[in-house]
Amino acid sequence: MGLLLALLLAMLAALHSQVPLHITVPQRVISNTTGETDTLSYVLAVEGRLYTIHLKQQFFLPADFSIYTYNETGSLRSDSPYIKGNCYYRGYIEGVPGSAVTLSTCMGLRGLLQFHNASYGIEPLGSSPSFQHVVYPVGSGAADGALLPHGHPRGRTDALAADSSSDTAQPALKLLSKHRRQVLLHVILERSLYRHLGDDQHIVSRRVVQLISFLDSIFSPLNVTVTLSSMEVWRSRNKFQTAGIGEVVLLRLLDWKRRSTVLQPYEVPYLLMYRDQADFVGATSPGTLCRSDATGAVAVLQRAVTLESFSVLLAQLLGRSLGMGFDDGRGCRCPTHTCVMESAALHIGGAKTFSSCSAADLEQFLWQNPGCPFLRALRVYPDPRAAICGNGVVEHAEQCDCGSDVMCAKDACCTTQCKLKPGSKCSLGLCCERCQFKAPNTPCRPPTDAQCDLPEFCNGSSASCPPDVYVQDGHSCEHGTGYCYQGHCRSAELQCQQLYGKGAKNAPLACYEEINSHQDRFGNCGNQLLDGYQPCSWLNLGCGKLICTYPKRVPFTKLKGTIIYAQVQEHLCVSFDVMHAPSGTDPLLVKDGTKCGPGKVCMNGTCHPHSILNYDCDVQKKCHGHGVCNNKKNCHCHPGWNPPHCRMQGSAVGGSTDSGQWLRDMDSHAPKGSMKGSVKNVLLLSFCLLIPILICIIILIMKWNRLVRRCVAREMEAADSTDEETSSIGSHESSGSSQSSRAGTGMEPEPKPEPERGSGPSREQ
């Protein structure tokens, strides 16, 4: 037995590159609680210190799990291997905040113990009768290359399938807390990876299941189960060409997906490959998980990369398919040493979880895709790490999470109960500042490309920045020498200037004919792993190796590599080789989306009609000449013009219905500042008009009073006149009778008496 243990230790030491090994005997802790058959606890030693781990059963392997293989003649075979699905667990280390444990108990304990900034592997020590295990530090297994596409989440046209202006938005994490979701993966093992993992179906299957177990553990706090629905193994021959750049391989995978008879509905294909060294480590189309024609990913396992690091890569790919962006430079809150969506996560060990930015991105994605068929509802399984207040991650049912008591004491927005403090509206987010939402129209994500990316703004009612939008693919840029593609101006002119400096230009056709007609490292249209350098047809000369005119008299020494100079007519043409690996991708090929002639564009090394980009925006008609179309085919107005149609002036920032402007301003066709100015003008005009009106009213009142006084005086005079006439009539009647009597006797009438003073018409003048 001693000799056997010595041999096993020697083998493990060789496997783990002479890392220090420790022997431990895990002790099962028997729980006093009854009825919980899916929980386990163990006490084990790590570097001489005892730790207690608490585990909860995982459910990521279905009962009908199948493995598809092909024989030498290409015939398909389906196997239903006996793989225990009830012996995989995830959990945490007691007393270690932010820790994570992912283990298989099928035959001993096998998996990962992840502390704050260090990871340890654990494996059973052969057939030891005393349940001995080996614990060893796990290296980061740093991988070279880049996750494609680069930068913040973006993708091809309509990468985000749903309309972000939907009024049905609900708090997505709150929905997830009620309904756990699952993603069904169909994992494809390329021939080289199958051989690298052991060239034995049983061994390879076990390692792939362990890999997906790690991946499922990472997504579990977001209430998402990653299910290994089926697996396909290419043991003897690949089903399509897997050499080339990541974007090309991804397009081939999606094309194969449409023709596959193996893939089940709502399964997401993940092609896993192996390379000693690679120029890229993964490729996917961000935000397209819910699109059946675009969902899928390619991942490359490189030499010395551990399954832990590879699972983080898969988590980043799946995260980007779910609309998550990289955390770098976004001011995210990360409760662990490194968060999943940091670019450095591939190179650092230790427990990793999703940051506040990732949670917000997922929330936004689910708002936009309420009926996504690739996020299937699943029965809720309680998670030992889900919704833990104090772990620094905002999980479902939490308004905020400031972490430890020490961190919460410094937090002005969040309490130790993971609730917002009175008066606080937010705690984290690109649109949250001092516990309040930032003002409407505050920039929250500046454009990464001045010509083809677009800014986003806070809307004043949310802590999240709107999803990234950019100019629609196919829009002309760089003075007509290129096209916008995936948020970047793809122009050979720009590519030459970035490489050789100011004054460099895209070479004329004669230079491309001279150099790209060869099949060598300086002139080609791509490099295939088996077929070598590919020739360029005459139509595709401009889509192969980048050829530029060199503007300087001194040799080019900016980069390490080899350069050739060719005098073609009056032009000094240059081509550069960076000495990349034969099977790798040449970074100096003309990029996809680059203009290769009038109305032509390069895609996958071939010159295609511009219509392949599906550009259908007439900016003069649709945006009235004051904006451009974004990747959602909505107008993004220039500063000074109001969305959504850019017809009216007013908005200081311009923008679109997708970029987060305060929509009330857009609907009223006047921004806030303009409204204030208009109110001031109205008040001033009203004041100026009111004074003359008041003067006129006063004059009218005065004249009315004078008129009333005259009327009263006339009425009084009329009354006096009436009284006098009445008395006069009486006198006339008496005198008339006297005169009548006198007339009868022939006497003269007496003279009229004088009127009394103060009466009669003597007042008239």
C-alpha cells in the first residue's frame, strides 16, 4: 500500500507541475435536521487548517442526457451513458465570505475549493481505504488571446432582439426569484480537444460534465441553471473547418446549426476546441441568446489552462449572450477579488461571482426579452448561496448589498439589511450618484468610436445605463472610404494609419494585385490549418492581406515582425507579418465590414455586395438629414434635434428612443431648458401687454364715472322741469277761463305774471 500511495502521489505531482500536495481525510458531518437529503457537509484540511464546507445538490444533468458520435464512415450514433446526475454539489466554505465549492461525490470528492483569491483542487487518492484525498493549489492557467467581439457588449445588427421601448418592463431579477430559468447547452467537442482530454469517451465525458458543473455553479446566484442537455463528439473528423478567426468559426457553427439533425429545439450549441496557442479564446454574438439564428459560441482551451479558467471563459461567453458587458472601467461593485466579467478573470484564481454591473445588464436583457424560449422556466431549487445579504452582490429580493458590516458603515445608501436608506433611490449603477438617480440626459456611456458608436444617457428614473447602441452596420464612414460595422468604422485607410502612422494610405489595386496574388505570409486571403495560405481571386484581392502605401523614408520598426517593400508604379507598397502561429489568425488581414469597392464590403475574406449588411436607412427621409440610424433601425438625432424623427430642434444632446433621453422632453418637442426660456418669454410678453390693458381699463372706468354723473344730473333736471310744467299748466288753465269770460265781454287780457325766482326754465343757458 505504501508503494501504491507513493506512485499515485508521484503521478499527481507530475500532473500538477510539481505544485505542493496535501493529504486530507474529509469527515462527513451528520446533520440533525431531517428531511433534507440533498445537502451535505464535510470537514477537511487545506494547508493544515480545518474548514467546514456546506453543499447543496446540483440539478444540471437531465435523465435523458445523450452523447452523439460518428464512426469512420460518418454515420451518427447516439448513446445514453450511465452518468450519475445526483452526485454533483455546489456550496460554500463556512466562515469564508465569498467562497465557493463545486464538487462531485460520485467516487470520492472531486472538484474545486475556491477561497477569496486562491483555488484548490481536491481529488480522491486512488482506492485508499481511509478515504484519503489530495488537495493542491490550482494555477490560473493564463490564456493568451482575446474574447471576441472586443469591448463592451455589442454584436451584429439587431443583436438585442427585443425593442427596448417596451412598456412591459418588469424587474427581471424579481421575476427570476419566482421562476428559476435554465439554458440548455449542446456541447460539441472538436477532434483536437477530444484527444487532449484523454481520447477516451468515459474520461472525456466526465471532465466535460465537471466543466459544466463549474459553469452552473457560477450562474446559480443569478437563479439560472446551465443544463448539459447533450454532447457531440467529433472523434475522427471535424464536421466543418475550425481554423480561422473566431468570428469566422462562429459563423460556420451557426451555419452548421441550421443543417444539424442532432440539435434539439432550444439547445444552444457550444463548440469547444483545443489549441496549443490561439489568437482568440472565444467568440459569440452578444445579446443574441434569444435569437435561434444567432445563439451559439466558440471556446478555445489552450495548453496549461485549467478547467476552472475554462469554465470562467464559458461563463463570460454565456454572460455576453445574455447581454452582459465587461466590467473593466465601468465602476462596478465586485464582492470578490475578481468578478466573472472582468477581462482579468481568466488569469486569476479564487472564487468569482457576477458584479453589480452584470446583474444590471442581465436585468435589462430580461426586460427586453420577456418570452425568451432559450431561457426556459424551471422549478425553483433553493440555493445555499442565493440571496445572501452581506456578500456584496445585489441578488433577488435585495434593494442593495453593501457587503460586510465594515463596508456598510462606509456606505451612504445601503443598510446592513440590504435595504436602501430613507431618501436613497439607488446604491449602484452608472446612473447612480450619491444615492440618487443622475439627472436626465447625463451621459453614462461615451462612444468608443467617434464615427460609428453612439452615446447613451441616463433617463433620470433608473440607476442603469441603457443598453449599448451604435450606428447601423453599413453606414458610410471615414469620408466614404469605409463602413460602420459592429460599432467601429472599418476602413482600410484607417487600418493603415493605425499600423504605419500618419500619412499611410490604403494601397491602390495595383499593389494588391502584385502582393496578394502570391500565396505566402505577405500576400494571401487567409490561412487554413490544413490547406495553408489561401490564394486571392481577382474579385477578393482587397479582402485579403492589408496592403498600404508607406509614407516615410526610414524603415518601419514600430512592431516586431517582418515587412516587405514593393515599388509598384509610383507607389511604395508594404505588407507586414507579425510572425503569428501557422494555425492562428493573422491580425493584419483586412477586417470584416471594410469597403472593397463601390457598393462592396469584405466579409470573411470575400468581397460581397453592400446589401449583405442589410443596411436600409435613408437618413434624409427617415431622419430628415439630422441624424443616423442605429443598430435597432431607429433614428439617433444629432445634438440640437429632437428624437424620434429629428424634425424639430430643441434637444441639446440629440439621441434616440434607445439611448435613454428623457422621453417627456422628446414628446413635447422641447427640452427642459427651452421650456424654461419659453415660460420666461411668455411672462415678459404678458407683462408688456398687461400694462396698456390696465391703462385702458382705468380710462374707461373714469369715462364711465363721468358719464354716469352726467346722466344723474340730466335725470334731476328732467324731474325739476316736470314739476314746474305741472304748476304752469294749472296757472294757464285758471287764466284761460278768465280770458274766455273777458272775451265774451270785450275786455283786454291781463299781462302774465313774472315767474318765481329759483324755478322754471331760467336754469337753462
